[in-house]
Amino acid sequence: MPVDQLNTPEVQRLVVEHIVKSSEVSAQHHRALKLRSFSGKSPVPAMEVDYETWRSHIDFYLKDPTFSDLQVVRKVVESLLTPAAAIVKHLGPQSSSRSYLSLLDSAYAAVGDGDELFAKFLHTNQNAGEKSSAYLQRLQVALGAVVQRGGLAASKMDRQLLKQFCRGCWNNSLIANLQLEQKTDNPPSLSELMFLLRTEEDKQAAKSNRMKQHLGFPKTKVQSNLHAVFDPFANDSDMLQTTPDPPAENQKMKKQIADLQSQLANLKASKAQDLGGAKPKTKTPKTKDSKPHTSQHVAGKTNKKPRPWYCFNCGDDGHISPSCDNEPNPVLVEAKQKELREKQKAWEELNATSTTPSLN
């Protein structure tokens, strides 16, 4: 097309209309985008996000060439709620987005440096009841913070993530099946590793269901047996011996335990009777005519001082309080204590009179 035809009013009008339409579409697109709210409250309220998530969304706006700095500031102000909004309230539209973010980072961003976060990452292990895939996600978030703070190069993320997963995951069977320890020199990406873990977890869940159907375990019993299979300290023979006890064996075991408890109670009762003994004959009060140091007192004298023969908790005979399962009975205990004191007093009087020298 000749140059003189490019400067015609019709061509200029088309160019202007195209620019206006493009600007309108871009403005409508920007207005449609809305940030999730952030208030800085802890715990994070519903319909809000934590600061790290909110900050990552802002980074996308900063890298978008179609967003001006003033538009980024507007998005930041619109998404903030109290008390976070009060921190940047004194900043106006004339302030740059970096000023807003620098102030918010000082208040809500992680304060640890890269080395501290990396040391914390190396001590992050799998929690009880946590799936391996969930543990990997938690590791990835922690490692991302380390890289962001300069504690590790981004090129080493995949290798370090796999190494720590093999160190902190307690499911050795899963690690062995996927041969993860052999892949540390050439580690898979996060997406590949996550897919491998979820696939293996699905296989183990299917095996759990088959075990339940075949052996008739309840769900909790199946999980406990699977945990026994994944126990890193269990050998193959222990795994094969993980079978449920038949009902007959359970009844036999309960009967044997009951017999042993009965025999133990009888032994304790006989021992208590030997220690407590029968009531001494000197319990009846002495009369004025009774003469000390007679042969009758010597014959009635006991060799040992009476000791408690009853339970200090319930007052019954035949057992002691550490092994007592009965309800406390302070009334009976007090009566037994009174009886014991009378026996001990009579024993002391008898032994005192028997050791007194005769005046004749």
C-alpha cells in the first residue's frame, strides 16, 4: 500500500478506534481481577489468605507490563483490611507500590534469614497420620521460603527437596518401591514426584481395602496392620505374622488372666492374715486383781507387732491399695484403723509388762 494512502482519514480513524477498544478491554480486564483479602489477623479468618500467598499474587501484578504502578497500589489498598490497612494508611496515591510492600513486609513477612530457614527445613519431618504427598507439599512451601530468602540456589531445589523427603518420610516401603534414594543425583521435578507419590498412595489404599475384605478387619485394624507393614524396624517374618487373634484364643487368654488374678489375690490375702494374725487375747481390759508377769500373759504374748491387713482404699481384706479397683470406703477404713490401733496398743502393753523386772 502506498504511503500516501496510509495517512488518509479512514486509516487514521481505524487506528484510533483499535487503540480505544484495546484500552477499554484492558481496563475491563484489570477491573475484573480482584485480590483476595488480607488483614494480618492470626489465625487467618475465613475468606482470607495468609501473607505469603497474598504477597505472591502482588508479584504477578508487578511483573505484568499492562499494570501501571498506580494500578498496583490501588489493588493493594483495595485488598487490605484492618489491622493491615492501618499500617499503610498514611501512604497516599503518590507513594510507590514498593513503599507499600516494603512496609507490609516489615510487619508480616518471615523475619528469619535464609540460613535459619534452611536449618529449619532440614529438621522438618513427617507428622503422625500425615500422608507422604501432604508432607512433600509442606516441604515444598518451606523450601520456597528458603530460596526466596537466599538460603539456597533455585537450581538446587529439586535435589534438596528429594533428599529431605527421603530423610524425613517414615514410609520406607514407599521410598523403596519408588527407588527415590537412587534418584537424588538426577531428581524428578516437583510435579513428577508428586504424581509418583499419589500413585503409590492409591495403590496402598487399594491394598488396604483388599486386606479388609479378605481378613474381615475393621478400618482401624487395617490401618494398624498397614502401619506395621511400613514399620522400618520390622522384618519380613514380623510382617507375615501380622494376623488377627481368633476369638477362641482371646477367650482362653482372658480366662488365664482371670485365674492368675485370683491366685494373686489369694496369696495376698494369706500373707495379710499372717501379718495381721488373729485378735490377741489381751484385748479384754485388765481387772484390778490381774497380776502382771504371769505365765498366762507370757503365753498370750505375740512375737510381732500387728500390722495392717486391710486395703487403705476400700477397707477390704486380701489386697492392698495400689492394686485396688473398688470404690473408696473411708468409714470401713477408719473402723479397721481403730481395730489396728487397739491391737497394737494391747501388744505394746503385753510386751511392756512382760519385760518389767519383778519387785520380789
